[in-house]
Amino acid sequence: MKKPVFNVTDGTLVRGKWNHHAYHIVNKLGEGACGAVYLCRKNGVSYALKIGTESSRLMLEVNMLKKFSKVQGVKLGPSFVDVDDWVTSTGSTYPFYVMEYIKGDSLAAFLRGKKKEWVGICAMQLLSDLEHLHQAGFVFGDLKTDNLLIADSKVQWIDVGGVTAIGRAIKEYTEFYDRGYWGYGSRKAEPGYDLFAVTMIMLETVYPKRFKAQKDPKKTLQEKLKQAPLPSEYKKVINDCWQGKYYTAKGMKEALGQILMKRAHPAQTVTRKSLHHEAAEWGEMLGVTFIALVFYGISAWNLWL
């Protein structure tokens, strides 16, 4: 992954050449192949500001943010705020854009200490957003935990740089989440590409250091799945995805929904005899599961049958 050819120090004032809006840089949030993202403030409001070196590349991301402001009534990703050029004190010019700043926890931090059911809940939420994205004619492409945050128990996308129109070639990807790297398909932009990445995100919750392919990539992945401390039902969904059983995010989402309802239902009886904090977690989890099932368009009644 290439690093930007510049580094904006904390406290720098970034003023747009054309719109003249000024943003005070607070600190760096992250960086990628085409730029760096900074937390900034304007008039006391926090935003995320991305600076790059290629105007055309950043404009593609800006256009995506605008499109995703509302896809079929669902907000996908952060809201677009501003786009401009910044002329530094040395005379160099860099394009930048500003978007909504989403404050939340990393997936690893959110799941720390929680039951494995939460892995399925987060995956189901992610799949629901992907369903809307796919229906709009795009795949996320570079789907990975670095591009996700959990805010108010909801999965949020924070970077749309890898979004690609369905049918085209995936140009921006990370090997660990890439089905081509593991020998499970091409890098053609289609729903299955994102679904594979979701399974790797699920695996990453128990393999935080990630892992690399050995001589036989598929065998490496199957061994890691076999050894993973995840519920067997999750493992089956993951393997079914690898084998091409799911063609849409909706199908995989419904499979996880059935598992969650079956696992959560008997726990209502068990927790009556358990400690208070245990019962509280199950209560929260059942509530989030029910809301997710209803909000994401799955019939809870059918899942109980």
C-alpha cells in the first residue's frame, strides 16, 4: 500500500482554494493507496477530511458519496460535505474532500468480551447494507474491517474508495479479504465478491492477526475455518458462501438470521438461572437481533418456524 507523498501536521489550517472553507486538522485517522484521512473541525463541528494526490481518483469517491447519500431510502456511508483544492504554503496543490465524521469503535473493540452471536448480528447488518448497494449496481470492493466502525451497535462504512460498478474489474483490494488471493473466484465486481469478504471479516474476529495463504490457499483457509472458535452454524454459512451457495446478500443474511433466532430463543430460559450481567447481555442481544430482523426485512415469524 503506497503512502501519500505528504503529511499534514496536527493544527494545520486547510483552506479551500475555491469555496474558501477552512478546516483545522486535529489528527490523522488513517491512510490508504490514494490519500490520507484526518479528523478536522470547522466552527466547532468535527468532520473527516481526505487529502489525495489525484483529483480524478478523489472525484470518483466524491461521486460515490453523493450517490450513497440515499440509496432506496437507506443511507450508506458518511454524508458528503465539501470538495476543493488546498494550496500549501510551499505552493503545492492537493485535492481534498470533506465528509461526515462517524465516531465509533472498531469491530474488534466492539466485540471484545461479547458473545459470538454478536459476530452474526454485525455480519447481518453489513449484509443488509450490501444488499442495497448491490441493488444500486455496485459492489463495495475493498471491504475490510479498516473501513468499518460500530456506532450505536450499528455497522457503519467509513470509506467508499474501493466501490466498483458491477461487471467491472476490482482494482482496489486487500489480499486477506480478496477471494482471488484464496483461489475462490475472480476479481470481477459482483455480489459474491463482497459476500466472500464478509466471511473473512467473520473469521478475522477470531484471527485478529490475520493469516497468509500457504502453498495451497484453499486448504489453508479450510484449516483455519475448521480450527476457528466460532459456532458450527456460522462455519457452515461461511463454507456455503465459499462454495457459491449464496448469490445475493439477502440469501446469506437470511441464513444468519435463522441461526441467530434459533440460538437466542433457548437462552431466554437459561439466563433466568444466570447472573444479572449475563441476562442483561442476552436481553440486549435479543433486542438488537429482533430490531435487525424487522429493520432489515426478514420475517421473524417465519424464522421461528
